Amino acid sequence: MRVKVEVSARHIHLSQEDADFLFGKNYKFKEKKKLSQGDDFAAEETVILASDKEEFKLRVVGPTREYSQVEVSKTDAIRLGINPPIRLSGDLNGVEAYDIEGPIGKARIPVIIAKRHLHLSEQEAIELMLRDGEITKISIVGKRGLIFDNVVVRVAEEYKANCHIDTDEANACGFGMVCGEGEILK
């Protein structure tokens, strides 16, 4: 089965508590662009992640979540002089937090490099005989085609078939910041 492959650039997810601290009490993010999964959207708002070496603007991805986390690529981490672990979204146990600056406050938020993953609805997962948490491969279509191994399957009713990779992975297969296509391999 062919699947759309999207590039996930550096961004931040915020809990309502951290959003209130960075932006103000009961703050609601303004939608800039709808994203492919569920109710997710790129917000108008940004924050700053700074280290001794570099400073990055991070786009907020809304709506708020139960937890806060920053997602960067390995190249971003090297430029920042940090060494975040490769994790699935929400797997934050033992992850180092860094200072994030918003318009009215600062907060310490864990930083990860997101594992590449494949979103599937429950029906799509049944049709493909894949389970939540299973590992699969995605063969990238194109002039710089390659096979991404260790792609984690994420299944939820509101999801639709879509693979997420970071900017380093996108550059490796020739996507840049543009989406592409892949084939799910079993």
C-alpha cells in the first residue's frame, strides 16, 4: 500500500498548564494550518528554544495535550549542543528538559528526536494486518529512494494512513521540506 510521507520539522506540543505559563492564563492557540492527523494544527504562535550555541524558533502544534515536549532533528540537536534521545511522542521518562521562552514566561520542557512512525486508522491497520506498536518498513518512492527501517506503527480511530519523518530523514531521501510517497513493506 502506498502512503503519504510528511516531513515533521522542529516543533513543540504544550500542555494547557505550560501554555498558560508561556502565553497567559487559559490561552487558546490560533490555527495557522490544519495538519493531517486528528485535530492537530500548526499554530500562529512560536516559542524560543535556546542553548549556549544556538537559538531556534519552534512552531506550536495545537491543540494542547496532556504533556509538553519539543521535537527536533539530530542536526538541530548538534547545532544546539544537546543530545536528546530518540523516542515516540509522549515517551518522556528520564528525558532532559531545556528552557523554552514564550511571550510572557519561561518553562523547562523535555526535548526528543521523534521516532519515525506510521499513523493508521483501526480499519487501515486491520486491512494491512499491522498492530499498534509494531515495527514496519517504508520504501520511499523517487530518485533518491530508500527504505526506512524501524518505523513504528501508531493506530487510532481518528488517524489516517500517513508516515512522519524528520527533516534529516527527508533530506536523505530527497524530499527537502516537501511531502512524498512511500510503500509500506511487511
